[in-house]
Amino acid sequence: MKMDIQRAAELLAARSAKDFGNALKDRDDPFKDFYKSLPICILDAVFSIGVRYTSVVNVVNSYIGTFDLTISRTQADATEHTIRNFLANVAKYDTIEDFSKNVLHNMQRTSSRSGILKAEACREIALVCQKHGINTLRDFNDYTDKTTLDKDIKSVRGQRSGIMLKYLYMLTGDENRVKPDRHIVRFIKETCTLQKLTDDDAQAIMVRTVEMLKPEYPNITVRFLDSLIWETQRR
């Protein structure tokens, strides 16, 4: 049976207006002020999966602090920290374990069973970008063969689900993307009384919901609504 996207969106729009109406009027999308650096986006996206976000902030701050970086939150510029810079920093350490322990101060793995270090996943994703000639944030956003790029990134161990990749696109500037992690999925399923929800359906419902709310809340985006739902659900 095909999901009734319109009906689900109507229910989600009603709850979102009730729960987040004030925030949508008084606040801006927090993603707009995220670091304008592709490697920092990769670190945040990879380390955010399945953990408290405070640990992700610690990882990013540890990396930035170790190498005394100054990274803009407003626009990419000539001093942007690039994929080439990131890989050079990783290469300063004998092993990825040394880098993970002494720079990131985090030894989390992509999975408790047969997972690799998240630091290694970050390096592998950076190498994928390098293979595709992607060095900067603009390179990533302007890259035309996204199908092949996505396939290669999802081939990195622990990234097959694509959830991290969707979040990476959000961090790098895509305002119309949703990250269908457990918090978002639970909120949509509870609100719309759904038993099952595919990633594609979650995306379609959120897009339609935002279209319905846009006249009253002009600054709403799929990404902004995602962040408000996630923020509430993680509590």
C-alpha cells in the first residue's frame, strides 16, 4: 500500500506548528552557521551517528585546537581548511589509532561489531573526495557526478545505510535534506501513526510539510525542521 504523503504531511505540519511555532518565528536554522570546511563537516557527520552530540563537539574542537585552526562559520574563503590539509594532518601520525587517540581523543567505532574507527572512516571519506578531485566545500557542492560519489562514500565500512551521507549534505549546505535517524523517524511515525517509514517517505513527508508551513513561517526549511525535531527528541 502506497503511503499517503499528503495526509502524513498534514498531521506533521499541525504538530510542528504547535510544537515549534515560536522557535520558527524567533530562531534561524543553526546549520547556516556551521563551519565552512569540508573536513570539519565530515568529522561532525561521521562522529554524530549513534552518540550524544556533546562528544561530537569535543571531537571537532579537539581537531581544531590541536592544529590551531581558524575556520569561518559564515563563508568559505582562501584560508579554508581543505581535504588536502586534513589528509596531511592525519599523515603526521604513525597510525590512525595514534591520530584518533592523540588528536580527536575519541576511539569510537562505526559499529560495535566489526566496525572501523570513526577516525578511519573520516580518512577514507576524505580519500574518496580526493579521488574525485574534491578539495574544498565548493568542490563538493558543485560536483556533478553525485551518484558515483555517493556510491563510493557509502562503500566505506559503516556508511552503507546512507544516514551519515544525508547528514553530510545538510552540513555542507543542502537545506532540503532530512537525516532519517532514530529521532526523526520516531517523531514522524508517532505523529502520523505509521508502522513503517522508509527514508524516501520521510524525505517526501518533510518536504511537503515544509511547503505547507512556508506561508506562515517563511524561514522554515527541511533542514531547520529536522534540527528542531532532533533537538526535542534527543531529550
